[in-house]
Amino acid sequence: MSGNLLHVNATVTCPHGARATVLPAQARVVVSGNFAASVADQYTVTGCPFMVANKPQPCVTIRWVAPSTRIRINGSPAVLRSSTGLCQSPEQVPQGPPNVSVVQQRAVGR
């Protein structure tokens, strides 16, 4: 399997344009000088402007529901550009998929 691997400085935004930051769970695996991203990392979204019926309903976290099936980082599935994720509100309501625009160019699992 091959795919574009996310790292902690990859550009990831919520569907409403707010930037996500990653707190890495590991400090061993590095790609392009950055820690590789996995589902064990904490993904935080700040500044999401989304509202429902005049009630703020911002995206605050990202949960990756379909990460890599073959690439693991310290036992946790890696996150690829093609991985499926859900941005979630404080009440854990799904808000839509995150947008990934900058990643490590290529990772190859054997």
C-alpha cells in the first residue's frame, strides 16, 4: 500500500476553514523533519465559525475513522491523506470531513 502520509505540521482544516493542530502521541517516527501522524495523536480545531440556528456549533476535534490499514506508528494506524475523518463539535456531533492539503509526498508499506 502506498499513500501520502500526514505529519504533525500537515495543513488540515475543518469543513468551515478553521485550522487543526496536532499534539503528537509519539516522538520517534519522523518524516520530512516532522513527527508522523497517527490516530493516537490529539487533533484540535480552533476558530471554527460554524453555527446552527444562531447557536455556536464549532468543530473542536478530529476523529479518524478510516486510517491506514497497513502502516502503523508505534502500534497505532497512520493517518494518510486518503484517510477518512470526522470533525466533531464539543457535543461530539459530526460536522463533516477534514480537508488535508499539505502532506509528506509518499509512504510505502510492505
